Amino acid sequence: MTKRYQVRVKKRDGTTEVFHPEKIIRVLLAAGLSESDALQTAQTISQYLHSLHKKTVASLLIRDRVQLELDARFPYTAGLYRWYQKTKV
């Protein structure tokens, strides 16, 4: 049995925090996904991060993975997410 551990996220400012799928769910809901689609997408991304077997991943990796999942399954929402990423400070 594989031991699951908490993945940490290295943010752009160099700090780290525990990965919280809820943050992905929140932004996906804001972009217009249904709750079930947001939950499923966040779960897929969480599984991907754990499959890397790394204790720490860059926030940009998560952002890019969210974009990839949206591009593949929800093109309209992918465009909204891309716009959000460009405009956020």
C-alpha cells in the first residue's frame, strides 16, 4: 500500500503551504463549472500531483495542470480561467 502524504506548494514568493484542492474548486466554480465538474477536476489534479511523488510542487505546475484539464474538457471555462490568470495581480 502506498503511503499518501501532504503535497506542499511552493508559491511565487518562495513560501510554501499545504496543497488545498478547495482552492482549485473555488476558482473553477467562479469560472462557471458545475460543482460536480469542479470537484472531479480538482480530484484529477490532486491525483496527478500525488503521482509525481514529490513533497513540494511549484504553484505554476498546478496552474498549468488546471489549464490543461480545462482545455481538454471545458474549452469555454478554459478561456475564462486563462483570462483570470492574465488579469490577477
